[in-house]
Amino acid sequence: MTADELAALQSAAATGGTPLRVLDVRWTLGGPAGRPLYESGHIPGAVYVDLDRELAGHGEPRDGRHPLPDMGDLQAAARGWGLNDGDIVVVYDDWKSHAAVRAWWLLGYGGVADVRVLDGALPAWTASGRALSTGTADAENTVPGDITLRPGQLPVLSIEQAGALPASGVLLDARAAERYRGEVEPIDPRAGHIPGALSAPTAGNLDEDGRFLGAAELRARYEALGVSDATPVGVYCGSGVTAAHDALALTIAGFRPALFPGSWSSWANHNELPVATGAMP
């Protein structure tokens, strides 16, 4: 959704329309920390969401760096953000939506019917000439909600299913191409990709302003990779966060992708599993 559309939703909610909750999901691997950025300037009314603490579980390395959180914990967090059943939820970050999509996917997985991503992220809001709020008052004044999450509303892949998918469908790797090829691996214990997976870096989903391409363009992109309405498609990335970027792009294009939450950080820690390198699947 655009900044203008978000502003219109805010005005409507303030005058008795459908309640709206805006979530600030600023996060990047290695920092800077998102909460100070939120406090220094955020969309009015937004509540800060801590990706590492609230949008991910914590387990063994073989589970991956950002496994899915316990749904009870996520529900408690969502209630703390002020979410109620039936609310419209808009998520944003300042990283071309790479972090915000984690909240979009998780809330959709939990059954929230109307979750939207601010297209162009925070820069789109400021470019529209609209003001930011500072400090913590918006969060402190949030009234806790009573939303009920129902996990399982979006498809996921287990590690076994991810490994088997290329034989019957399309498995997409959302990381940068050099990580897919195994030329660099700054984080995980092994370099390369899941055998049979195809490279589909998230940068290919966006235009030069950091906005998602249109549905027709995205559909053409993914059809060129073999995705079709009759073909199952799955996505993964490094730790399951930015895979949701490809998942959103595929959804815009009219497909129904499954996400492998453990992603490469899980696969690479299973030394018994094979690894492919180079540009070919």
C-alpha cells in the first residue's frame, strides 16, 4: 500500500472506520538497533516490534537463526501491540521492506486477515511530506488488544520437504546471488545452496525506488524461473526473514508460496545434508 493510502486509513480509523494498527519493524542483520531508530522518528501511532525477540523463536543452530516463534508468545506480543480481531495491520521498516515482510508473513500465518506492507518503506512516507513522531508515547499509550491467532494459515516447508521440493516443484533462494553460488558466506557454517534450488534474489522484486514491481512484472519474473499455477513453489533465504520478501512478491503475482522457516541457516548446520555451489541448481 502507498503512503497516501496509509494516511487515508489513519483518517478513517480516527473517525470511526475500521481500527488500524501500524507496526514499525525496523531491523537489519548486525544493526543498528531498531528501537532507537523508532524513538528518533516513526510514523504517528506506530508501535515498535522487535524482530529478534518477538518475531522469532530461539533454539539450536540446527533450527536456524530465526525459527518461527511459539504462537502463544506471538499472540501475547501482538496483544501488546494493541491488535484486536478485525483490525487492519500495516507494517513497515526502513530496509526496502526486508524486515517488515517477516511480520506480514507471520501475522498472515497466524490468521490475521488484513495485513499490508507500506510500499517503499519509511522513505516513501517521508518523501510524501508527512511528519514523524518521536519518543515512546505512541507505544506507552497503546491499549492492549485481545487478538486470537490461529497458526497454520499459510503453508510452510519442513527441512525434508524443502530438500525434496525441486523434484516436483520450484524452490527459490532469496539471498544475494553470490551467497547462492557459494562464493561468500559471512554467517553460516557452509557456503552454497540447497541442491535443486534456483536463485531469486529479493532485489529483483523492487524498482529503483524500493517499491515492489507490479503484479504482471512479478509474475513474468517468477514464470521465467518455472513457477506456474500448477507448480508448487517454496522460498528460503539465510534465516527465514527475507524469504518472506519473495513470498510477498509471489503472492502479489498470484501464486501461493510455501516458506521454509529454517532456511539456509538450518540446512547448513545439518552436516549430513548435501550442498550445491555455483550458478546451476
